[in-house]
Amino acid sequence: MNEIIAAATEYITLLTGEKLTIAHVDAKALNLPLFMTAGYEYDDVTLFGVRILLACQIEEMATTPARLAAQASRIRQVFPGTVAFVFSSMASYNVHRLIQKRVNFIIPGKQMFLPDLFLDLGRNSESVPESEEIPATAQLLVLYHLQKGDLGGKHGNELAEILHTSPAGITRAIKWLCAHGLAAFTGGKYKTLQFQHEGKALWDNALPLLVSPVIRTVFTDETFEGIIGGQNALAEYSMLVEANYRITAIGKKAYQTIKIKTDSRFGDNRIEVWKYDPELLAESGFVDKLSLYLSMRNDSDERTQKELGRMLEEMIW
């Protein structure tokens, strides 16, 4: 393994926190044209469940982003994964052209651009900080997959249609999930979502990153018909007694259009404004169990905590 490949794998680990296993690949075994066999060193690594063939020029030679894109396409025909070129340095105008052509590349210490995995990290990119809160759409993807329907194998446009959101929102959500080791986006021209875990294992791995869906709570004296949430939803799923007032949940976009009078402190009934539309996950008019747990897990009442725990124990994963 040459120094540039070693630097690239260390850089990947630095940016993603993933420790990589590296396997050298005999270039002749790939059955590539001679100039590609003799001109590159190849190493096989796996990142977030996706195999990546790192291709590093043995000697720096002049090439163009168009030729690199063509070479990447040729390698994909013989390698069951994706390919990323590794460079010690590159002129900024060529970096821009590689990005335009969506060619995977790594420049150790500067930039890692892997559009096949929805990763663009480093000094010259929009990184995904570890501290950034999970986007609402990313949380919705996880919870929908766990409770409503299998999203594995769906491509971006399909996911956007299912969740009633924009393709751009789906892209950002998947990028975040990939960067945090919960998912991968794999395949050829039409890449599809794959979660790294399933069922209870996915929930356990995602839970430290998940947040309450409730943005804020408002009050009203009027009767507002909506998805039942809070204590009243927990009463449906457990032995807890209902509150003596209505508790409904509504997405933030829908809340902007309601025509009833609300107050930040006073009112007979309570409305929870959610980051995402609770109706997408609702069960028979009640908010879904996992979102409900996230919205109430910091409740100080011991009975509430007991019933939340029981509700999760009875989940069929």
C-alpha cells in the first residue's frame, strides 16, 4: 500500500469515524485495459456497507476529468461496488469539473467527494458536523421504515413521493444518515437507500441521534380535530389514563394554515406542533408509537416512563 492510499484511508477514518479494512487488489485480475492496469494501484475498502475501489495513480500523469469519468465507468463494469480516485493534489478548476461530473475522489487532508455515498466532506465542502441535529426528514425515513413500510431499495424520487417532501430534502436526509453510519445509498444510475440495520437493531443504533418531533406546544379553547398525541395517545397504547383535555399533533406546515385562535400559555386544549407531518406515521388517528416515545421520554412522571417502556417492549419489530 503506497503512502497516498494510506493517507486516504486515514483521512476517511478522520472524517467519518469508521475504521477501514484494506485489501490490495491485483490490477491484472480486474481485466482492465493495459494503461489502467499498469497506471494505478487498487485497494478495496468498505465504508458504511459500500465497497469502494480506491484507484491511485502509480505515477502522476496528465489526465482530464472527462477521461477519469470514463475510466470510473469502465471499472464499475468489473467491480461490484463503486470507485474513487485518490490524488495527492489537484488544481481547483479540475476539482470543480470532477464535482460537476460526479466523479468520486479523495484528496487526503483536503476533500473527500463521494456522491455515490452522498458524502462531500472536507475543507472545501459542506460537511455534516457530528453535532448537527438529525434533519426531520432523516428521522422520518427511519421511523417510517420501522413502522409503516420497507424503504430499502427505494430511490430518491420514490422516497420524496412517499414522504410528501422534496428530492432535495431527501438528498440531505440520506447524506446525514450515511455520514452517521445508519444507511447507504448504493447502486448504478438510480441509486437506492439501504439501511445498515433492521428492526430493533436499527432503532437501538438510531435512538441516541433521534429527537423529539415537537417544536412547540400551543393552547386553544376551541376543539381542534387532528391526530391524537401526548398522554392521550399513550393511554391508547397502554394502561395510562387519558388527560381531561384534548391533545392533538400537527405538522409545522399545516399549523401555519389553521384558522383557530391559539395562545402560547392559556387554553383548554393542547396542540403539539411537529417537525414533520404526524399523519404520515399515524395509527388509526393516533400518533405513532416511536414518535410518541421520543416526544415523552423526558417526562418526569414515573407512571409515564413505565408505560413508555412497556409500549416499546410490546413492539413487534
